Amino acid sequence: MSLNLFGTDGIRGLVNQHPITPEVMLKFGVAAGVYFSKLGQRGKVLIAKDTRLSGYLIEPALTSGLVSVGVDVILLGPMPTPALAMLIKSLRADFGIMISASHNPYYDNGLKLFDSNSNKLSDKCEIEIQNLILSSELKNNLAAPDKLGRAARLDDALGRYIEYVKNSFLKHKTLSGLRIVIDCANGSAYKLAPTILWELGAEVISIGCEPNGFNINENCGATHPLTLSQKVMETRADIGIALDGDADRVVICDEKGEVISGDHLIAAIALYMHQAGSLKSGVVVTQISNTALDDFLAQRGIAVYRSKVGDRYVAAEMRKRECNLGGEQSGHIIISDYSTAGDGVIAALQVLSLLVQSEKKASYIGKMFSLNPQVAKNIKFTGTSPLEDQRVLSSIEKIQSDNKDLQIIVRKSGTERLLRVMVEGKDINIVNEVANNIEQMLSPVKQNP
């Protein structure tokens, strides 16, 4: 069995291939139950999932493993990742497991783990669970027949989350008069997101809200914003909101169908919270956020801190810095006053609160400041990651040394077999040249098995 089950955000892979197999999922349930039992937490676990067909494979395997070591399981059914995080605290659960591959196609699936404080597990915790899965002694922890856990479904999970999210919207205001397109990516928020917007008073136009087990993220949602943009222009909507498969990220387009960058969304929410006096300590963003965001916020007295790429690293840095706002360019935005995880719906409601209060159009957000030229490349590879080759690392270091006025990030994706390259600077021609050089340097390497 592979020694590397975990990536940037939990476990993820092709269904019915290692590690996303019934055998590994069963062992994972046993190992997770044993791990949390050793912490003195043997009460209950919440399990949620998105709308992938393979959820029917993974959910019972996990449940069986957990019950076998005496853990009680509460099944939430299709629910967003942030809903799981909220309900862990609400129901005083010991931990939670989200079955989702987020923005990936239906044939992938995975697991995201949360502790009793609704925080994603640290690298150290993941390693300990992984070691338990690989241990030959795991079976020795099985419970006696009279100590088995139980499993039950929570029927009112959806309603609890809907009311919780609505309370994050601007008090004493409604969305009346706004026409909003919501694209739920045929994912876990397909019922609740349109309901929340409608109950807050908006005219709602829904797309990507007919999941069939296979169409999650298929030409819709946050990873395919063109569908949203076209619908906004076709219906003359005031704003468009797109979520991904597990609704922990958001992409927004304005009334002209123009996609607003994630850095602009973070800036808008930061400004809204700062003006309301609710922003604490500053804002956490990742290494690849545009430096123009730092300049814009600094001019308004708002500190900016940077973390590794990945929303759990953003969340960890937020706790360290005592910040209540952080996010990624991709649309993972964490507002810890409401959630410990990225929450696409809550983030969208903060943007809508700003627009309602200011009486401005959505296009205002994208005009707040200009982004520096930034180029991103995704380079597929097979076999071992080229970044494990010291010659490749030395070449990258030399490029960085020769271009100290540029921001250059080269990293391995934690969720896909990709190398991600980001280059930012003041001159688009130089940025393009350097990005192309890095791509050409890495491309021959990726062909090696």
C-alpha cells in the first residue's frame, strides 16, 4: 500500500483505484476511529458527501469501519463541506469526514477530515492516521459485539445550515430587487444555495442544480465560469455566483458577465468588514495572491499575511495571527466568525451585503484596484514529480535568482498530477517570457516515467 495517502486537502483519487477503494475506505474508518479514541474521543462522527455516484461506495465502507471500533455515526447526506464543519460544533461531534473531490470530475472522489473544533487535520494528525491504516495491528482494535457503534441519519441537517447561513447576511436588509444567477455545479449545494438566496428576497435563476451522480462540475460551477457569465448576460442579471462540487469555494461575475478575481473578492470582503469594525488583525492570503492586493489593503491600514497554498494552511495562519478573514485566489474564502472552512455561500453573502449597503453594482468590485500581470501554467507529469529532481530544482532556483523583481512560484498540486507555475511582475512581456521558459524547462521532464 502507498505511503502517501494524503495530499494538500485530505485524500483524493480515481474511484476504485488506490487509495479510493472500499478496502482502504474501510481501513480508514477503523484507523480514524482508533486515532480519535486514543485522544479520549469515542463518541460520534458526522459524515457528509457531495453528489457523486461513488458516495454510495465510500459512505457505507467508512461507516462500517467506524462502527466496528465502537464509534457512532451520523450521516448527513449531500451537504457542503462548510455545513459539515458547522454541524460538528453544533452537534458536539468528535470529528467529521467529508466525502468529496471538490472541483474534480465525478470519477474522482476523496476525504476531508475535521476535528472536534471543526478545523482540518494537521499534517501530523494525517501521518498518524496513515500509519494506523498501514499497521498490521489495526484489527486488534475492533470492538466487542456489545460495544459496536450505531449509525443514523440526521433529517434536519439542511434546514439547520440554511438558517445559520442566512444569519450571516447584512441585518435588517434583503436581496429584494436583485436578480441573481446561482450555479451550484450539480454539487452538494444544489438545494440549499438557491433556497437561501430566494428566502433573502432575491429573484433567483438556478443552473447546475440537477445532479445525476455524473455531472458534478461538468461544464458548470466555479471551474467553468463561462457558463455562469453567459447566463448572467442572457438573463440580464445583476450578479452571478458559482460554487464548486462541495461548495467551499465561490466564483462571482458582475452584471456584464466579467469574472471577478478571487483577490478582488477578498479585498471587497476585507473592506466591508473593516468599515463595519469587525475585521480582526488583518487578512491571510496565500503565496500566489497578487501583490497588488497587499498594496491596496496596506493603503487602508489592513495588514496582509501569507501562507502556503491550501485553505487549511490559510486557516492555520489565521488562527496563529488571530485573523478572522483569509482566502485563496481560487475562491476559498474563510470568515471564521461563521466558519472554520471555506464557505462559498457565506462569502457570496458578504459580497452581496457590501453591494446592498453601498448600492453599487457588482462591477465596482473589479475596479477597486488593478492587478499586476500574472501568468499561471499547469503542466501535467507522469511518474515521479519533476520537483524531486535536484537538477530541476537548481534550474528553478537560477531562474528565480536571475529575476528577483518577479514573484515566481513552482509547486506540485496536492490534488492532481500537475506542476503549477505562477509568475507575477510589472511587465507582462517579461512575465510571459519567464513563465514560458519554466514551462519549456519542465515539459521534457514530465515525459519521463
